[in-house]
Amino acid sequence: MLNSENTYEWFIKAFYPKSGLDLNFYKQNQMQRRIQSFMTSHKYQTYPDFIRAINSDPVLYDSFFKHLTINVSQFFRDTTQWNTLRDTVFPKLTQQKTNLKLWSAGCSSGQEPYSLAMTLVEYFPGINFSILASDIDVNVLQQAKDGIYKQNDFTSTPPQIIQKYFTLTDKGYQIKDIIKQKVTFKRQNLLTDRFDTGFDFLACRNVVIYFTEEAKEMLYQKFTRSLNPGGILFTGSTEHLFGMTNLGLKPVSSFFYQRQE
């Protein structure tokens, strides 16, 4: 085996045809550590051996892909920001419109888009809306479509919301159809796929932290173009947008940015 094959650059090229995930867009140090930790825990010493293994073992591949794409979410994660959304951002949007088009980008297993839907149904009953929820991982998307969650998904969720919008079953908490029917899930690669347009609200939180600066800038430009004038972008608690004027965005609150008219 040639030593040149046991390099991170070789792994990037070998992994892309199967996954569609171009790791050139991700910060090398952080991503390389995640790959190496998974390989070490599963006792693979070289990239070629590991590539052969994930190409032949679907369960191992799925486990690795989930590890790599860092799917961590909860309902109403970061309570202060959800209060701002309920008390400031959504009232601003609904002053002018009674039909809203929303997008949860990098939705993981569905907690974020369902939280958006529950907020609108609970506090803005006169508003019609639809939510697109997208992620690159088909496994978490299936969990989102199933809509069944465990107790630890609700750390930040008000008890009355759980009681009103979930049914306790032997498998866990099943989200009710009144919320489920508001969300459409689809697989999407944020870095390479084309985006829909005409969104009034776009949430992309804690997704870009491992992206290179160039990839982030490209993504936020695409997000801005996907928003209607006056539309709102909601970012994660670790993500601050610099050069917002250049993007055509202005802050309306911490982690909320509005596309300028």
C-alpha cells in the first residue's frame, strides 16, 4: 500500500463519491480529529482500511456519517433565543403577512422545525405557514419524519407544550399530526445543492461551526438570497455574522438578522 494513500487528502477524495460530502469545505484540524477518534475507537489504523470497511458495512458507514455530521438537538434549545423569537421576531414578521414560508436548514432529527411549528400554532393561531426542514443525513431525517422522541429531548420544553402537542407511547413521545403536517423534510447538501427562495424565516443554528471561513461566507450569501426582503435569518449561539452590511443583513436582536429591503 502506497504511503500517499494514507493521507487526509486521499481520504477526502475517496469518501466523497459515497457520501456526497466534500470535506474540503470543513476545517481540517477539527474534522480530522473527529475522523481519527472514530477510526481509533473502531480499531482502524489507516484511511484505506477504513474506507474499505465503510464501503462494505452499511451500519458502520451510517454510524460514522452521524458522528461526522454532529447531530445534536433539543426542542427549544437556548430558551432565551426562543423567547426572543416568540416575543419579537415572529410579531415583526406577522405584522405584514398572514402566510409565512420557513426553512430549518440542518434540521437534524426534527426538534428545531417542530419547535418552530409549535411556536406558531400556539402563539400565532391566525397565521398560515409551511416549514421546509432539510439535512444531509438520511437517518436523522427518518427519525424526524417518525416524530418520536425521548425524555431528554425536552429539557428546555415547557410542560404544557409537551402535554398539548405530544402523545406518550411505549416508544416515546409522539408528536401530534397538527404539528407534523406543517413540516416537510428533505435531504439536502447545504454546500452544493441549489436553494429554494422566497423564505420569510430561515434557521441555521450550530451547523457551520466546522466549515471553513470561505464556505461560511458562500453559505450565508446563499441564505440571504433565499430570504424575501425583510426576511429573518436565525443563527446559533456560537455564530456571529461579521460583514453583515456586505451580506445585505442587519441585526434585529442577538443571533437574528434581517435581509434589508
